[in-house]
Amino acid sequence: MIKTFFYLKTDKQNKEGQSPIFAKLKLQGKTTTLSTGKFISKERWTFTNKLRNKLRLTSEKNCKLAIDLLESKIESIYLERSRNNPNTSLSDIKKELNGKSIQKGDIEILRLFNNHNDYFKKKFQAGERSKASLQKYSRAKDLLSNFIKAKHGKTSFNISDVDNQFVYNLESYLKYESSFNTKVGISHNSVVKYFQCFKTVCNYGIKRNLIASNPFLSYDEKLIVKDAIFLTKEELERIEAKEFNTARLNKVKDIFLFSCYTSYAPVDVEKLTKDNLIKDNDGSYWIKTNRAKTNIKSNVPVLPPVEKIINKYYDPDNEKLLPKISNQKINEYLKEIADLCQINKKLTHYVARHTFATTILGNGVALENVSSMMGHKRVSMTQHYAKVLDKNVKIDMDKLSTKF
């Protein structure tokens, strides 16, 4: 909540020997000052206890009325602006008091990013979004900040000043000049994904009436789709049959296989509890949940390999379906598993999702149903996996051959 304090600026005086009364505004640990336009002598300011005592002089009554109205106006502006923008600043309030109402687009882009990321953080804390997505938006803001400093010598940049030149200079900077951990440049697909973040943040601003248009819509580069890495049936069976000498590798193997047969990423597996295990009217078990990344429903039938893994880790005193292991550790141990199983592929949780998609599609399950189980927003996202299945092409061609 905003607080207003009035004080006398005694180092200045008018011709009558009176000093100006100033207002000090305090909000979220920051302060600013502004003149009230009213004057009073130091002696009367002290005698009336800063105009708080009962006043007899008309000039002092008028002065008191003016600063009370100002305080009321400050609070009214703050309440009105914070209703639409929870991160309203003292600068915003001061501009409006001075008759310089902020126009849409005057907001600084990094401040808009902060507003969005604070909002997104609340969604993450409520379990509606993943930590990885929150980190992605935080990284996007940092990259934008670095570009503004490096190419414009500024610490801020108004949305209204973002034009096509800014947009494509930003793309060039990210691709060829941006550095992180001694690595210079960001891959094309990563840059496209960061621009998706920029567009999303601006759409957030439009919906909240903070900006009028999205300056990043002019950026129309697309992701370069690469062939998905997935395990063949033989490779999957090789991992299933392998028993390791250490408990940690066996746990990671089970989590990986669980993902291969459910499509769930480790962050989704980690949050699964017994409450997510549902028995339908036919007596079949399903895992029903929402993906942490997108909060989209992802319901998958429990296949025999999944049931075996769930039973293996069943603990009556623990609500979780599977043991918890960090994603970093999972990817680290998967490298060992790939070596020990003589699989010449880089195993990650993405490989598990890709394996699920291609295995299910390869067994004739409708594309729409696979898309639903994987929690994809659009069927077009699932079609990528269908394209890599030569097996499906061969089946269709065999059907055509019989006709001839």
C-alpha cells in the first residue's frame, strides 16, 4: 500500500519567509517526492504540529484542505492503477499527478517482463506451470536486457520504441554475439523459442491494457524441425532386460521406461501420486494428470510395463508413485545406461517421450488419441512423430500393392 508523508523543505523560502510543503511518497521500499504548491512558516508548521492541531487561521485551513485532497488523490490513483497493474510504480503515479497520464506503449519492456514473470511465478507456485518454463522466461528477460545494454547503452527501453529494426537486430545479437558460459551464439531453434517468449509477454501486456500492440509479431521465423530421436523396439527391450549393479541406475532405468510407456516428462512423473491412478468402469487403470509445462490434460492407460514399475515402488506410507530424482541426475545417469546397453544415442527424457509417440503410432493408435495422451496443444505437434515412421509408410504401400 502507498504511504504519503508531508514535510517542510526549510532550505527554501519565498519572499514572505515561508517554506514549501513537500509530499514524500513511499511504495514497496522506494520513495519519491513532489511539491504540494503550498507554503507555511517553520514556526507555524511546528506550532500546529504539521497542521494536525485545530487550526484557526483561514490560510492554514486552506493549506490543510489542499494537502488532504492531494493525499486522497494519490491513494485514489494508486488504487485505480494497481487494479490493472499490480506493479504500478511511483513514477506512474507522479506522472499522472502532474497531468502526464501514461499512454499505452510508454511502459518499459523490461518492466513489462517483470510484471509477466511475477504473474507466471504465481502460476508456478500454484502448480499450474513448470519450473523450467519459469526459468525460460527469466532467461529471455536477461537476454533482452543484455541486448539493450550492449546495443543501445541503456538500462530500459519503451515498448513504443521497439520497431522492426530493434526486433531483427535482437535476433542477430542472440544468434551471433550473445555469450553464456564461454559459448557464443544461440541456435536458430532456441532463438525462435525466445521470440515466442517475447510475443507471449507482449500479449500479456495487451490483455491487461498496458500496451496497444505486439511489436514482435513482425518476427515470423519458424522452428527447423529435426528428426526426433527415439528408441527402436529392440533398443527398448535391451534396456528393459538389463539389470544394473547399482540401485541409482535401476531407479533411473525404471523412471525412463515409465516415461517411454506414458510420455510423461520427469517433472510430471515426480508429481504423480496414488490419487492420479484411476480405475474406470471397465476395471482398467489410467493415470490422469495435467502436464506441468502447459497445464494441459494428459490421461494415459496403464500398460503392463507401467503397472509392473508402479507395483515395484509401491509404498503404503508414501503417496508418490515413483521415487524422486532430479532431472539433471536422470540425464547424467542415462548416459551411463546408454553405454552399458550399447545404445549409440543420447538418452534424455525427450527420447522417452519420442519413443512413446513413435511406439504408439507404430501400433496403429489414431493420431488424435496420441496427441491427447501426450498433452499436446495441437495435433500438428504430434504429426512430427508420424513423419519419421517409415513403418507406417510401408504398411500403407503394402495395402496399395495388394490393389494392383
